[in-house]
Amino acid sequence: MKRRFLFGWLIVFMMSWTMTQANVFAMENGMSTGSEKRPTYIIDAKYDDATSKITGHYHVKIPVGEQKLQELYFHLYPNAFSNWKWGSASKPKKPGYLHVRNVKVDGSTARYHTKETLLKVSLPAYIQTGKTVQVEMDYELKLPQGGMRLNRFGDTAFLAQWYPMLAVKDQEGWHTDPYTSTGDPFYSRISDFKITFDIPKGYRLITSANDSSDSFSSKVTLQQSKVRDFAAVITKDYEPVRGKAGDVEVNLWYLKGMEDVAQELHHHAITAMKFFSKHFGDYPYKEVDVVLGETGYGIAGMEYPGLVTSLDKIPTRKGERPAVNVVAHELAHQWWYGVVGNNQVKEPWLDEGLTTFSEFLYMHEQMGEDEQKLLAKVAERTDQIHKEKGITSVESLYQYSDPVYGWMVYTRPAAMMWKLMEHLGKEKVLEILSTYYDRFRFRIATTQDFIHVASEVAGTDLKPFFHRWLYFQTDHKK
Ligand SMILES: [Zn+2]
């Protein structure tokens, strides 16, 4: 995600920047033993625009690893919008929810329990390790109006974290962390999806799958493999600008009134996809969609596999300008969060910091921007925050208040990578990033994994460097 500018003083310093081993855990989560064993979601979704509801049947096949499971957990994130707890400014105008019923395991009625944004499904004793368990249920999703990410606005339904999302179980156990409005409180495994959408006449679909050709059918089945999540936009409002970055289709979707920036942002979407592919490694899917427009309070843009959102324009000291940096930022997340996963609740810096650095690199090389002034301020400002609050750059989402989150999780790690580039040279830093990308493709990486890869590629122990920047340590005991 990228935060909007929330505070005036940030504008002064930050110029154009919107505030906005066991290398991995045993194959991501202890539930699966091979890279090809991943959950498959099969979802029927019927959209009714009169009631802003999606109803249908949900089915997920889950490979059970070598660890005996007694239960499964699913996140029902839309329930955060039924009783909003995160302040009136971000409160949706109309609430939303995700209700489930008729939960079955391998065809038999199962015991289940829902509490706010969490669903626990008990598993019968016969479930064997190494097998696949099938969970199904009926569901009803009500879209909030004015919700963060999940949102109904005009004739557009924005479906983000909109289905029961299987929680991750790793060596630390189940990750059932509750929703929060700070950052992106999501952590998910690479999965396969097959989704049949039934949409009213006149609507089209923009999704995480390759959907260009099917966009106007009323009933369409879309499939995507090896993605962490599946986002969809059902809309009558959006128009596309289409193009290609190599073999990858790059579509930019805009609303009426955004015509003045659509071409320029589409050009940068293509250039950014080429830039990141060249430096970090191939983008593994056939298509990416950039959807401009409102995605919720405090959010300038948001990343999903194969689909990102961005504002069309961002505020500057002199007025506004096209949101090139937000588009670049969200597209960089396809590499850092999308393909290389991390626990975004526990270590949000890992995807946000690398993504912000990628964004700065793009803005520096393609737009001629000079971030030196900003970056020079960052160490000083964040040292001061650390001194006052004792907080570091490697904390869980729940530890950060809003401006502190931006400084510690986005800018300080970006400044750290910039400093590393001054020490090692640009080529070495890009080699660190491409090696990290290659090694953790479709997996989950941790801070320690990143430091390990960086030290290996650099041929020198970078622990003291990273620990100083990330943990504010003067030695490297941690
Ligand atoms: Zn981000």
C-alpha cells in the first residue's frame, strides 16, 4: 500500500513523496511439503448491484502437510466493516460484512465458529497428513460504501480480501492476527483460483486473472495460478488504455475526468514493468491491471496480484501532478509482496521498504528526481523517533502510529538501501535484489532471509549494517 500525505510537514521535507532459512518456514506454512502443493479456491460469485451483495458457493482444497491438523482458520476481513473500530475519519458510510453458513468438510457438515474477522473450522479426527482436505460453504458478502479497499462506489464494486482467506500456519503456529487500519494486515500463501462471476448486464470485470477478452460476458469463469490473493473490480464506470511491456499486457483503467493523466500513467506503468523486470527478474503472469481511483481513506494505492490501484493525481506544494510514483510503487509490489511473500503484519518493512526503494530508483532514473535531500533527513528523523518512542523498523503493524509507520517502515528502509548502493554500487544491490527474488519466488521470506542473501551476494557480513538501520543497534547482537 502507499499512504497519502496526511501531514503538512511531510510535504515540506518529502517533496513529491506521497505518504501515504530454514530459509523459509517449512514450505511456507508447515501444511504442505512440495512447491506444487498449494490451496485451490473454487468460488461462484453472483453480484447484485441493487443490494451491493455477492452471494454464492465457496470451495477450497487444502493440501495437509506432515503436521496433523485439528482445525483450519480463515480470515473474514469484510467483517471489519460491520462494526468499524478504527476511528470516524475512515469509517465506511454504509457497513459491510461476510457471512458464511453450511460449512462442510469433505462433504460432511462441520463444526465452525466465527468471531469478528475470524472463522475457525474444526476438522474431523480422520484427516490424515499428506492428504487434501476440502472445505466448502455458502457465503453472502455485503460491500461497504466508502470502505478501505473493499468498496462500492458509483457503478463499481471493488472486491478486495472479499472471500474467506485461508490463514497461514507456519512454524510459529496459526497466524490469526486481527484486522487493523494501519498498513496491510494481510498474510497469505500462494494459491490457485477458479472463480465464476455472474454479473449484471452492462458490467465488466477487471481482475487478478488474464481477463481482457472476457470482460463483458455476464457469466465468466476466470482462473489464475500461483497468486497470493485474487482481487476483482466489477464495473460500468471504467475505460481501458491497453498496451504491452514485452509479452505482458498492461492495462490502465480510468474514470471520467481522468483522461488528462491516463495516457501518461499508462506509459509509466509499461516503463515501470519493464524496469522492474529487467532489474529484479521476470514478472510471471501475462497481464497486469492498473485501476485508478478511490480505494479508501488514507490510501493512495494498493497492491494485489496482477492488479493494483492508484490515485490519478497526488498533491504537491504547487498543486497536483500525475501519480507516477504511486503507480511505480504499487507495480513494484508485484515483486515484493506478490511473488516474494512476507508476513505483512509481523514485518511490514520487508515489502514496503523494498518497494519504496524500487519506487525511488524508478523516479530517480526515469523521472530525474533527486531524493538525496529527503534521504539525508531520514536517518536523522527516524533516529529521533527511535529515541523518543523506542520503536524500530522491524515491528508488527500494531506497534506503529500513522506518521511513524511511514517513516520507519517505508522511508528508513528505502534510505538504508540507498546507502547500501553508495557502499556496494548499484549493480551489486540489484544483484542482491534479483537473487532474493529468484530464491524466494512464490515463497515467504523473512528479514533474516533478506540479510542472509544480501551478505552472501555482497561477499561480506552485512548484519551490522542492516541491524544498525533496521534495529537501531550499534553492534549486531540481535
Ligand atoms: Zn506499498
